[in-house]
Amino acid sequence: MLSRSASAPDAVVPYGPDGDQVADVRYARGPAAHRPVLVLLHGGFWRPSFDRLHLRSTTEALAAAGWTTVAPEYRRVPGRPDRTVADVAAAVRAVAGLPGLAGRAVLLAGHSAGGHLALHAAATLDVPAGVLALAPVADLRLAQDLRLDGDAVTAFLGEDAAARPDLDPAALPSPACAVRIVHGRDDGIVPVAVSGSYLRRHPAARLDRVDGGHFGVIDPLSGAWPAVLAALADLGA
């Protein structure tokens, strides 16, 4: 998934002055105007070495399935998490100003660290109509305890996760919108137990465990992909 080729998006649009404050836009192929716009946040443990480009084959497949997507880049500066969450909020709010998207409902989705950001935004913004978290880092304190990806949580926050409950989806109030999580049973990068911990704090959320590992949930060629499309269809109905 990190190297798969894909076509260029329909547009790359800025939502702020920084070079990382841009978003890929793909318009749905076929009659799907009634569907919400899907804002899809990439993962990579909030590290600067991973960007949105690896999601282009995912958004290409989503467009073919009838989903208009906005895939934002966001600033990824270790120890500066507030810049990251501010960029996500700005990107979500900018959707209404994009050509042809004014007045459309917005669904949030995100993979891995992007799943964390989607769940955080769903709990703190009034915009989303629903959220789909794919193998999310949904509980920062547990992810820190597990030392995921070489202490990625501590690197992202610049401090102990206990000091930033305002950035931890597991510690925040439940989102007002519907929450769906799809997570691979065999995920060795973000164990499904992290999503299970979120669910215990937010029992109204729904967790779908699927076969496969960490990247299957963003891979249109995987056995998990139909479950992702089904969850989106439920949220966007």
C-alpha cells in the first residue's frame, strides 16, 4: 500500500498557507450525489516521513465505488500535536468551500493515526455526520503503554499521554454522530485491543473485526475491503 501506483487526484487544493495544508480531491464516478463527502485522513503514526500519497489507490477505488473524497495532508511535527489537530479541523471546515461540495454532509474516516485524528475530530467538531475509523490508534494511553511503533505516541505528543486527555479519543466524550470501527484481527501494528479499549469507553460505537492485518482495511484488493464499503454505506445512508 505504501508504494502502489494510482492515478492523480482530480484536484489538489490548499486549505491554508503551509505547504502541508493541501488536500487531494476525487469526485465520485457515477450517480452518487446524495452521498456525503468523505474526508479521509492518512496514517503513519503522525510522523513526517509518511504522507497522504499512499492513500491515492484507496481514494481511486472509493471514487469508482461512488464516493467523493477529500484526503488532506496535515503538519506532522514531533512534539507539536496541536498543529496536526488544528489542520484536520481546518481541512474539514474547508470542504464546504470546494467546488460542487457546498451543502454536502461530511463523513470522517481515517486509518491508523488518521483514525485517531478522525475520532478526535468527531468528538470535538460539530461538522461530521459520522465517522469510520480503520485500525485506529483510538486509545493513546494504551497505545503508549504498548509502545507502538517505537514510542510513536510520546513522539507525537512530546509528553506523556496522561497529560493530554484532550487529544485522546478514549478519554473524550462520545461523538454525537455514529461511530464505526473496522479493524483486522491479525493487526500487529495497531492491535485490535486498542479499538476494543475505545469501545469499552464508548459502547455506542460499533467495532467490526475483519480478517487480515493493518493495511487490509485501506487496500481495495483485500478481503477486508467489502466490510469497509459496507460500513461506509451504512454511515452514508
